[in-house]
Amino acid sequence: MELKTIKKTAKELEIEITDENETILNPITEVLLQNSDVEYASYMSDHPESKNRRLLLRVKKGKPEEILLKAVKQLENEVKNFTKTIQDKTKNKK
């Protein structure tokens, strides 16, 4: 995965992501949209077969890069909790 900043202002961040698809960008966007400080969050690509995607983020308050990092950390924690739950359920079945 390669990240390239396309646009960065006090309230907006646009990042180009290479070699990733909706599998990671959709959950990130959904978590961003749940944040009340986020005005707009979306991702797009020029073509479905393109390896490049763009993540767009506009915030009402706060720094967009900090809000993005917070969303990624939240997803990371959700995946860890999900993994632990599955491991616990698997152990209990044995």
C-alpha cells in the first residue's frame, strides 16, 4: 500500500491510496461518518479496475489527519475484539 497526500487544508484531507480497494476503505469511511466532527467522508476511483483510490475527508472541527487516525485505531480495536470473541467461542466448543 502506498499513500500520497493530494490535498491538505485545515478542514480537508484527500489521500490517494495505491493497491487497496473497498475492503479497507469502506469500513474506514463508515467509521468516519459516525464521528460528529466529520462533515463529509467518501472514497472513489477513476475506474473499477484502477489500483488507485482516493479517500476524501472534510471535518467540522479538529484536524482531519487526527480524525482519520482515530477512525483507523477504532477499526483496529473492533477487529481485535472480534478476533478475541471468535477465539473464546472456539475454545469453549472444544
